[in-house]
Amino acid sequence: MRFFTILLFYSISVPLFSQEDSVQQAQLYLQQANQIYSQQKEAIEIAKELYVQAANLDPANLEANWMAGSLYLETINKDEAVKYLLRIEALKPSYRFDLPYFIGRAYHYGLDFDKALEYYERYKRKLLGNRNYRGKDRVPLEKVNRSILECSNAKDIIGKPAQYSVIPLGENINSIWPDYAPVINKDETVMIFTSRRQEDNTTANVDKDNFYFEDVFISRKSGDSWGAAKNIGPPINTEYHDANIALSADGNRLYLYKDEQMGDIYYSDYENGQWSEPKFLTDKINSSIYSENAVSETSSSDVILYTSNRPGGEGGIDIYYCIKDEKGNWYKSKSLGAVINTKYDEDSPFLAHDGKTLYFSSSGHKGYGGYDIFRSVYDSASGEWSAPENLGYPINTPDDEIFFQMTADGRRGYFASVREGGIGFTDIFMIKYHGDKDHTPAVFLTKEQEQLFKTLEAEQLAQSNKFEEHELKLMDHTHKIFFNTDQSAIKDEHQAELDSIIRLVKKHDVLNIDIAGFASSDGNPRYNLELSHKRALIVLNYLVGKGIREERIVARGYGAIDEDTTPDQQRRADVRVVMKGTHGKSP
């Protein structure tokens, strides 16, 4: 109840000072925020709002601006920190040694990578010019160089957004507390995850970090909706930390992480309607002096992937595998090798139900901030993993994306992230795949490739007797669907045009649809990318609602469009009808 007590206190206290001088009022907000932030970590959003109000009432208050900016960097909408950190730079650049770095971070989170690079480089020069500085507000050179590399990577990754939409799971799953590590069975009827929520927690006390102890929760799916999550109960949950890390395909074996030794993996089996007492996995995987904290099993359960910081890898936390011998006993562990592991950290491996596609999080591969989710496919003929592929925007962001699970059909996934649409701290989201996996949209092609493929399409169509003249005209045209400022609703004037496309594609199975969403350059890069993605999905949803199957549509957002047109002409989605299987293949 403490959270709601603070909320009531805040809502009552605000009007008490509404008639006072703004500077004095700002100081009172600052004092309230400091008290809340130091004593009630779960109320960080309330503290942030008070810091923000204090900073806006008194823009010259350095502490209020710093705390407003730094708390934005700890929560959602991290790019909002820019406003407050730039104030400090204008008022007193020497306020903190690492101020340029954190301004860079705020731009980084806002997907403004050029500005981020400008400030990262500025801080790097400052750091190299003060090599002997060892204050607490010093960011190490290695971390700065990694941030610079991530921004460079981002320009390529953001330019090729993935065919996914990200959907928050809502209050039946998420809470105002950290919720993470979602695992599902193969049928996607059971979800188990870890939460540090107050409600329904086994323990009434908080840990030293002022969050409640981890408990494992379970939700069951009814139709298309997840039911309200419930504490999974004993013997899984105890008075201390209990966290799940994997679930078998049949949903009957749950893997757990326990803070024993340096961190070990346990498992519990679901038998006769209840979970068994957790058992130590094996000393072939668990060790006494290293940490093992994530696991994934194959469908046959004879191979386990897990993570550890033990020697024998590439550095940091790496992914290892362990197999059973002919007698069913666990044999020795080996690293997955340098294709998968890096000198940085790899975490939360998930081997898909096809037995060859590996999803995992990494802070070392070609990512653009924190942990990104990657995919690699095992080639049984060569015995090698493919080079890890970044899943791209909107799944990955400059923040941490981790604990990823994919459904058996490959069209949905679940993961934990801190982003807009969440309820508080880390939340669980579902991703939904759109389009044919072998269908690459024309916007990915060079101008030369685009012209060549258009020529190929024209030749194919000319040789075909299936299409009427008016249908050929529909296919040889980019249909521009325009939107109002800040909006993603389809205008009535475009519906007849889209309906013509729908009739055409329904008639001819050889056709697919490409949708590319765009925004004007009026907003910041993150907002523009999100808005362009929404516009592409609005058109997709319209087409799906009229009976077009999703696997025949590719919909992606590309942010602000770089062309010499008016903003009204840039706020749009480009829709093209294409031959199925033509795009993305070599001529």
C-alpha cells in the first residue's frame, strides 16, 4: 500500500503551493522528490514527475534538472532527458565531468545518432585530455567507444526495420514493478514469468535494493487473451529470490535460477497437478565458483544450452552446451564458439522448436545499445552457426532487450523490455510477425535493383494472360496514402484506392503487398520512427480487416523521409502490389 500512500500524498501536496513563488515551489517539489526517491524506489515515476515540475518551475535549478534528466534515463521515454541535461550544459557545463556523455545517451535513446555521436566524441576528447581524472562521475573510455560503435551500427540497423509490431501485454501480465523472463510452452497456452511485484508476493518484505523479492508467476491463455497472472506458489516460490529461466516444450519441466554458490540452475517437474521440489540440475553444468543463470533445452531434452562466466569462452558471460551420453548421463560442457560468443556478454539463449534456430541476447554483436536480440541458424551439414543477425527495430532499441521466446509457428514472440506502452520498469511484450518471410520489400533495394525487378515484373506480367489492363495499371503504381499531422488514421478519400488493391490481390494469389510508412521531419527521430511504423500497420490492419492474409503483406516504418517535398507529402504510407517471391531474389 505504500505506493498508493505516496501517490495520494503527491496529489494532495501539489495544490498547497500553487500560489507561492515558482522558485520556492520548485524547491519544495525537489525536497519531496528527494525523499521519495531515497526511500521508495518503486515510486520512481512519482519522484521523476516532481523533479520535472521543479525543473520546469525553476529552470536554473541544477539539481532538479540533473535528477529529472537522470530519472528519465532510468525509465521510459529516455530521450526526454535531453531537455534537462542541455539546460545544465548551458548553465554550468562543469556541473558533472560526464555530462556530455549522458547528453549523448539521451540523444542515443531518442535515435538521434548524429547528435549522440557529437556528444560522445566531445566527452571522449575530454576524457583523453584528463587521463588522470578518477572521480565517480567518470565514464571509462571502453564504454564510450562501445557507445560510439553502437551509434555507427544503428544507422544501418534502423534503416532496415524488421517486419514486426510490438504489443504490450497489459495488466493481466505486467505490473508497476519489474516483470521479466517470460517462458511459454510449445502450444502457447501457458506463460510463466518472474516479477518483483508487491501484490500476491510470497514475502511482505523488500530486499536491500528496496524492491520486493522475486517470485514466479503463471498465466494461462483463453482464446487470444492471457488470464490474470497468479503466484505459482510453493515449492517454486520461497521467502527469498526465486526466478524462472526456461520451460520445456510440453510445459511440464520448469527451469529455475537460484542464488546458491555463485548462481545455479535447478528444475521442477509438473506431476499430478503440482510442481515438484526444485532439484539441482547437474554438476556438469552448475559450478561452485562460477555463475550459471540461463538455460534452454532441445525438444528431445538431450542437449541443454546455458550461460556461464566460466573460463573457456570468449569473455564475460558466454553460451555453452552440454549433451547426454548413451546412458542418459550429462557429459561435459563446451562453448558454442566465437561465432555466437563475444568478449562481452551473451544471455538468455532460446533454441526454437525447429531445433536449429537460436535466439539470444548480446551486448557484443552488431547492436545499437545495451542488449539486443539476435538470431543464428545451425547448419548440420557444416556443423556451424550462421553469423548472428540483429532482429532490428522495433524489437531492439538502444535499451536492453532480453529473455526472448518464439512460438512454434514463428509468427509471435515474447520478451522483456523497458519502453513506451509498458506499465512500469521492465515489462513483458509480445511481438507479431507480418508478412512472408521470403518476401523482401522493394524499399530495401538499390535504385538499380529496383529498376531491374520492375523490368522483370513487367516481363512476367506481359507474358501472362491473367491480368487485365486496369489491373496492370494498379500494379505499375506506388499508391501514396497520406495522413494528417501526428495522426495514423486512414483518410476516407484513400479507401476506394485501397479497396481496388484488395480486390486485385484477392483475385490473384501470385501477388503480395509492400507497405512503407513515413513521417515528416518535424518530430524527433524516435517519434518519427514510431509514427511511421504505426502508419504502416494502420494500412496493414485495414487490408487484413478486408480479408487479405497477413503473410501476404510486408509493413514497415522508415521514420522521416529524405526527399524534397512538403511535410504534408511526407506524412504517408507507400503501398505497392508486387509479384510474390520476386523481391529479394537475385535476377
